[in-house]
Amino acid sequence: VDDLKAALEVAWASIDDGYLRRTVNSVKKRLRACVKARGSNFEILL
């Protein structure tokens, strides 16, 4: 378990901050579209 934890910490530290920001913004955009579509198909709105 300790080896897995160490490997995950190394992997997490190697992720680019810009990538994380873009990913979070993408999720926010998709959630807003889902709310706007009231849960129905919203992928076309993106």
C-alpha cells in the first residue's frame, strides 16, 4: 500500500497545473450545460 501511495503522489505531482485548470473548467462547462438542459441530452450544446 505504501508503494502505491508513493507512486500516486509522484504521478499527481507530475500533472501540469494548466491541464488541471482546463479540466476543471471543462467539467464546469459541462455541468452548466446539463443544468441548462435540465438533465436531458446536452452534448450538442457544447
